[in-house]
Amino acid sequence: MGSRRHARLAPLSLRFISKPSNEVLQQLYLVELSAHRDPWTPDDIASTFSPNTRCIGLYLKEELIGFAIICIVYDEAELYTIGVNPKYQGLGFGRKLLAATLKECLNLGAARCFLEVRVSNAVAFHLYDSYGFTVTGTRRNYYPGSNGEPAEDAYTMACDLSPLASVATLPIEPDPAAPATSDASAAPQQ
Ligand SMILES: CC(C)(COP(=O)(O)OP(=O)(O)OC[C@H]1O[C@@H](n2cnc3c(N)ncnc32)[C@H](O)[C@@H]1OP(=O)(O)O)[C@@H](O)C(=O)NCCC(=O)NCCS
């Protein structure tokens, strides 16, 4: 069997989500709600879509089980969010999603990537550290407390993306719902 056909049949895939329908927005929100302690609302998610952002969905067969959103400005990328439905965490899927997302940042011309992470988020921290992210600072009380929990600090982290050039990652398929000339294939606006 040819590798291309094999890739198409693989149960795990990555796809750009460029102009989410209400149904897809709801799917994104359900992942967000399940994965994050302070989830974005559907409006928050919808408002991130712009020519400078890319949303990459992680699918198990046809089920959206995770996604990441990046923003590119000139040669800098910011990881806005990444999450995997807890049912599927700890299986290596988050690593695959992050690796392909960082590679996409590189493909779009970014040299460095920046992010914030809760100081208590050991899994995410370990994952970022393994791709070369280092702590550049601490933002005190960056995450507001909720349900009686206190506010929490964030580490700001940054990484040089160039080592990713040689890393093999899952391909990101085009958004099946978008025309070929959609924003997903357009260069970010600077
Ligand atoms: C962070 C997240 C995306 C990682 O996805 P995942 O599919 O669970 O992660 P993976 O299975 O690919 O594992 C990633 C690494 O974390 C490690 N890990 C798993 N559980 C861990 C734990 N409790 N403590 C430390 N490391 C842990 C894994 O061993 C793996 O490292 P390795 O490949 O070196 O062995 C996912 O856990 C998630 O959605 N968390 C909630 C949302 C979130 O915190 N997002 C990041 C916000 S900045």
C-alpha cells in the first residue's frame, strides 16, 4: 500500500480549520471545555480566527479530539492554546499536535514561538520543555482564580523553531470545508 493512501486511512489526522461552521465551533468548544480549567467561550474561540492565525484540529477518525491555535506576526509565533480531550490525553496525541503546530509556525516564516503556561501545569511544561521552550519570565496572578481557587502565576516561555525543520511531523490536511484559496493557504498579513 502506498504511504499516501496509508496516511489517508490512518485514524489519527490533523486538519486546518479555517472558517468553522457553528457545528465545528461547537466541537472546538466541547474540546476546550473538557480540557481547560478556564475554558474559552465559543465567542472567544471564534474571535481568534483571522488571517494571522491558524487553527489545527486533531481528529481520531472523524471525531475532533484536540486543537491548537497559533498566531503569526512577522517572524514570531504565539501559541494561543492547545488542548486534547482528557479521554485521549497521555497517549502521545498532544505531542503530535504540538510538533506539527510548531512546524507550521516555521513553515509560515516564524523563527521563534512564545507561550504562557500555568506554573502548576507539569504535563504541558514537560511537553514544551522537550521541544526546547525555556522560561523567560513569570506573570504573577496571570490566571484568575475561579470556584474558590486562588489566582495562579504563568510562566512565559519561548523557543527557537529552527531545530524543528528536521523533525518529521504528521501532515496537516487542508480544511475540507474551505475553498482551495481560503485564508488557510494565504500568507499571514503583517
Ligand atoms: C498538555 C496536553 C495538550 C498534552 O497532551 P497529551 O496528549 O496529554 O500529551 P502526550 O500524551 O503527548 O504526552 C506529552 C508528554 O507529557 C508527559 N506526561 C504525561 N503525563 C504527565 C504528568 N502527569 N507529569 C509530567 N509529564 C507527563 C508524557 O509522558 C509525554 O512526555 P514523553 O513523550 O516525554 O513521555 C494535554 O494534557 C491537555 O490538553 N492538557 C489540558 C490543557 C492544557 O493544559 N493545555 C496547555 C495549556 S498551556
